[in-house]
Amino acid sequence: MPEAWRPPAVGRGIVLRAWCGDDLDALVEHADDAQVSRGTSDRFPHPYTREDGIAFLAGRVVDLSAPVFAITLDGRAIGGIGVRTLTGERRIGAEFGYWLGRRHWGRGVMTSVVAAFAPWAIDALALQRLQATVLDFNHGSARVLEKNGFVEEGVLRRAVCKRGAVHDLRMFARLRAA
């Protein structure tokens, strides 16, 4: 991982760090939850098996040389966050996503993580724009973004089929300060 991609400090016992092989058990424990995966892309399957975790940790699901971090609490992985830069004329922007084990929902963990991660990503990757999409039913994730200065820019209507149902995607973005 490039030096510039050392993850930001979060606090409250929460640390962002690179994923490692020792995270497999915690990854599977938190990821194998239908409620967690319902709000993520299909790259995040349910059920989430040890084989899925091994593939992820080996870099066969996402590019782990990009800024993709484990969210840890007291040294144990409880979720993940990562960013993917856009290409071509959109290279000044990036899209990010995150997930968190359900037992940690509603405690401000993800709000704190995004508060540290978003400005770090904008600076570290020299971005003008950081964006995230949220499925229409995922009000908690939308609230995390709003609390961190992301503005809802619009809705991509009927953009996703998730578990047999068609959903809208809400588009949020945060811009580099002028």
C-alpha cells in the first residue's frame, strides 16, 4: 500500500487498517448476515462462506492494493470501507462503499469512520468528488452520509435488482472544499 494510503485515525477504539489473513474468522462472522448483505453490491454474497472470505482476502473480489480497509474495534475486524477511483474524464472522482457488522449498528461507528475516511480519501487521492450510492431502503446509510457533509444529488430510478426486487439508488456526493 502506498505511504499516502495509510488510513486515517478514527478514535473510540476504532482503527482502519489493511485487511490480513488473520481477519478471516471475524470477516465471515460479521459478513454472513442477510441484513448486512442486503444493502451491499452482489460482490458481497449471502450466505457469506469461508471460501468467500478467502477469495476476498486474496484480492480476487476487490483490488486490495487500492484503499480498501478493515474497520476494526479493539483490534478485531467488524466491517470494511474502500474507495475506487473513476477513470477517463471522471478520474477526478471516486466512489466508495462500506459495511458494518450488525451488532455495531446504531452506535455511531460508521458515522465516525466516514468522518475520518471521506476527507482523507479526497486528499490522498487528489479528488474533486467522492460519491456513494445507497439503496432506497437503506435509510441508516443515507443518514451516515448526510451527517458527514454528503449531499443527495438525485435518484437513479429502478437501477438495481437485489434479491429479486427492483430498487432505486440514491446518489450522494461530497466535493473538495473550494
